[in-house]
Amino acid sequence: MSLTRINQNISSLNAQRQLENNTKRIGQSIERLSSGLRINRGADDPAGLVLSELLRAQVSGLDVAQRNASQGVNLIKTAEGAMDEVSGLLRQMRDLALDAASDSNKNADARIALQKQVESALTTIDNIATNTKYAGRSLLDGSAGTKVSVIDNSTVNTQGITSLGDQDDGYISVQVTTAAEKATSSSDTGGAVVGANTVSGTGDIDLSGGGDALSMYINGVKVQNGGADLLIDATTTWNDVLTAINTTAALDGRVTASIVGGELVVSSDAYGSAQHISVEFSGTATSVQDLLDSGGEVYFEADFGVDCVADVAFGGNALDGGSDVTFSGGSGLTISHATYGSITLTASAATTIADYSDVLYGQQGTLSFQVGYGAGETASTTISSMKTSDLGVTAALSTVDISTVDGAEVALSIIDEAINQVSAVRGRLGAFQVNELEAQARALGVARENLAASESEIRDTDFGREMAEFTTAQVLVQSATAFLSQANSLPQQVLQLIRG
């Protein structure tokens, strides 16, 4: 560079560039030191950012999986603690049966008293089986973890099956035996009602007499036309009535009027026995016959909807001889059963008497715990029913009767079977708790620690190295600033040439 040229101060430009680079360098060091992160944005290390985000997601997932495993342990402890009480009651029952089996110690009255104690213990066992729950989930009634999937969405809207009871795993079919209906009132005039026809003389209402005029009430609500009360006279058309019903604000969402097949039809908007519709007239008319069956001069008519009723076949198609259970205790499109739960059908399915095969799939009593980072990394177990009707092999525990010597002898065998069943479940749950849930929780803790270390290695700031970088950049900024000042003063040397 010639020192005799002043239009371009190359030394100054170089010093400015170096100062700018060093300023960015110290700024980056300050950001890393203040945030504690080496990678604050994708530009800092694109590949490192991608890998560290994957590791972060995995660490977070492992945290949740570890909590799931710990909560699973608590669930198992809850179930096992309740079964410990069941075992204690079974031992008491066995002692009572032994006592009742001895003629030398007991007479008939004493055995009856012992039987009362047995019945009390049986009631308590059933209460434990029914009421032992974890976060609202029943654990000992055979329903724990019941899984039901909807196979046919055109038939089943939603399902709330809480138990398969003693039914097998498999496909579930539905036979609608009673179709759901809306509450409906129809003019029943043989198709004479159309929008252009006046009410007078064309349907069940005859307004041909002088001064005839009627007001109309639906579900006790006075039908209005444009905000004013509807007044039906000889000039009113059925279409006017239809429009008035559908625009009366108090009826919106409750009933809908339509003309179907030439008939005026007023229906509830929902299905089921909870739905009610009434049609009432007040005023003067030559003739007013009810809207349902034109049988005479009736100013009032009412109708109720109908709930769907269906037979549900578990473990196979009902048409192929599956075990049918009648679901009828629901409302509208929902069918339900006290033991099994509920199924809500679609409107098209619930309103037609028909057979729907394999619309659901149910699996009995499986408790599944997500104990890994990825899909399918689960641990599962089953808890069989602890109800007295389900315990016992040769006969149900609920049938034991120690009021006789022979009954006491039989009861001993049944109670022993029940004790073995409960003990087997407790042993299996204990092994599941120790060997799967607790071991998995420990393994997850180790994996989480190692993955967190890897993520930290990639993303976190190494303060020792970064402080050295900061110090270097700080010195370079100060140096560049000083020499920029020197470079800016170099052109002044040309003045010496000018002065001569």
C-alpha cells in the first residue's frame, strides 16, 4: 500500500473489518456465557441443534415414562393391599368352616351363627372388590384396564364399556331390537298437506266457519310469526305454520317442523324417552282433530320418544350363537348395562332394527403402562376379579354354607381354592412390580442420566473454554480499536509532502 494515496485508507479498512469480526466474536462469547448454552440458534451449529433437540425430546419422554412406572407401582400396591385384606377374610372364613365341621364343638344353632359371620365376610370381600379404585379406575372387579376399540364408526359413535364381565375377549356385535325414535306429531291427512294449501279444509283443522281462528302451542310455547303470535285462520297456509314453528326462538333446538310426504310433521330434535312433544290449539274452529290420528275434535295431542334397545353379543357375532346381553338402560341413541357400561350408536344405526356384526373389539382386564420413550414400549398385566362369585373352582365362593357339617367340609375346599387364587394373583403382581415396573424405572433413570449428559455435551457452554475465548476476543477488540485509531491517522503523513 502506498502511503502517498489518501482516497482509500486500506489500513483503516482492514482494521475496521478486524474490529467488526472481533466484536461479533466477543458478542457470541457473551451470549454463550450469559445463557449457559453453546447453541442458542440453528446457525450456531445446525447439526448439533438437530441432535440435541432429539436428545431433549428423549430425555423428556424418559422422565414421563419413569413417572408412569412409579405410578404403576403405586397402583399395584393399592391392589395388592386390598387383596391382603381379602386373604385375611378368607383365612377367617376357613377357621369358621373348621369350627363348624366339628360335631363335638358345635350344634345347629351355633353353625347358623357361624354362617352369619361367613356371609358378613363374603359381603365385605365383594365390597372390597367393587370399591378398590385407583384414580377412579376399579382394580379388583375384573374391569381393570378393559380396552374396547370401535371397529365400525358408521354404527358406533362412542363407547363406554367398562367391563367385559365373564365374557371372552373378541369382537362385539350389536342387534338393535327396539329402534330409537323422536317424539313426533304428524297431521295424518293422507298427504293432503302441502305448502300452498291453506289450513282451512285441507287437513285436520277446518276453519271454514265465520270468525274461526286458532293459536297454536308446542310444548306449552305459543308459536309466533315474525315476533307476533301466530293466528291461524282460513287464509293461513301449512307452509306459514311450518315457518312459524321453525322461527319461534323458544322452540329452537327443541323441535323442528317439516313437510314430509305431504304431511306436516313436528318432531323433537333429539331421540329417546326423555323427549316430549305436545301440540295444543286454543280459539274457535269448525273442527280441530288431533295431529296424530284425526279421530275426532281434539285440541291437544302429545307424544314421547323411544329409547334404543339392543342385544350385545360378546366374543362373536350374535347371529352365530354368541352370548347375548340386553342393553336397554340408556337414553335415546345410547344403550347401557349396569355391569358392562354403555354404547352410543349413530342415528342411522339406532333408528333401524338390524344386526350389526363385529362393530367393537374388546379385551378383558389388561392394565398397560407406558414405560418407554417410543410407541409400544409398554408393560402390561391383568388383575382377575376378586368378587365372591368369581373366586373358587369347584363352586363359587359366594355359595359356601357352613350351617351343616357336610356344607362346612365342602366350604373348606372352596375356600382353599379361593385362597390359592388370590395368592397366585398377589404373587404375579408382586413379580410384575419388582421385575418390570421397578426394574424399568431404575433403567430409565440410568438412561435419562446418560442422555442428559450427551445433550449437555453438545449444547451446553464449556465455561473454561469460553472464558478463554472471551478473554482473547476482548484483547483483540481493544487491540483492533487502538490500531484503527493509528490507521486513521496514517494519511496525515501526506501533509509532510505537501508542506515541502
